[in-house]
Amino acid sequence: MTEKIAEALFVATATDTGWFQFLNTDSRVHRACAEFIDAGAKPTQIYDSLYHNFSHARLKLMAAIFDSLELHLHGTYAAMHVSLQDFERTGAEYNDTENLINECHRIATVKASALFIELEDGRIRCSLRSRGTTEVNVIAARFGGGGHKMAAGMYLEGPMENAKQLILGEMTKELC
């Protein structure tokens, strides 16, 4: 295995397991990553390259997303959103939203979350995450989306407030 292949496999494994934090991360995953490291993958450099190279626009977008944070259902459900105006004001792009849905899971009470992103065609891209028993793929499937138990997504019709209310209703069914 070359260093380049080892690095690619390490990146794929680390990102797919949320940097080894998801429940599906077992000793087999860690042993495989040890082999990738032995073949030349450098975890610290990889992490820095992926997560410590944000643009100023992305950081401004993060601030806007954090400012939109709403907690519902006694803090078990967190919702955040990004409007077209947020993109314009910050200079950020759609790909700058990558992984930002995970940030609200730093709140101890949050079991499920949604990030709503307004698209130019008027639709709302909704990403769902779970940190427990809520199977967000079931919710996404109700709206034509997909994913797996702990990470899923779909497109909803706008406006933003309607999309947020739809998912709040579904989360209420699941979390209460």
C-alpha cells in the first residue's frame, strides 16, 4: 500500500466514522486505521488539512448559522438555517455548509438536529442528524429523501418557515 492510498483510505474511514465517534466504530476500524498510519497516513496533518483551513467567509457563515440556532422539545432537537441572504452577506458558498450540522451536537441535551439551507430555486435542503435512538432516515424518507439512521437528508418546498415547521412536527413525533 502506498502512502497516497493509505492517506485516502484513512480520510474515507475517519470522515465516515465522524473521526471515530459514531457507534459503528469498532476495534476493526481502529486496526485498519493503524495499518493506514503504518503505511504513511498522517492523522494530524490530515485533520488539519480538512478542518483547520476554513475561509473567512465560512467562519462568517458559521456565525450566522449559530445565530439561527433554535432549541425545541426541552433542548433535545436543534434546528439551524442558512438563507440566501446569509450566503450573500458572508460571501460563503454552498459547500461551506459541509459538516456544520454537527456543531449543535456539542450541546449535551441535543439528540437530533436539522440544518435547513435555502436554495436559489426556492427549495430547502434539509440535513438531519441523530445522536441516539431517533432514526432520521425514516423522517427523510417521508419526504422523498434518504440516508441512514443517524444521518439523512431531503429537499423540501419553501418557504423556510414551512420547512422548519414540517420537520419540527416530525421530530415531535419521534422525540416525545
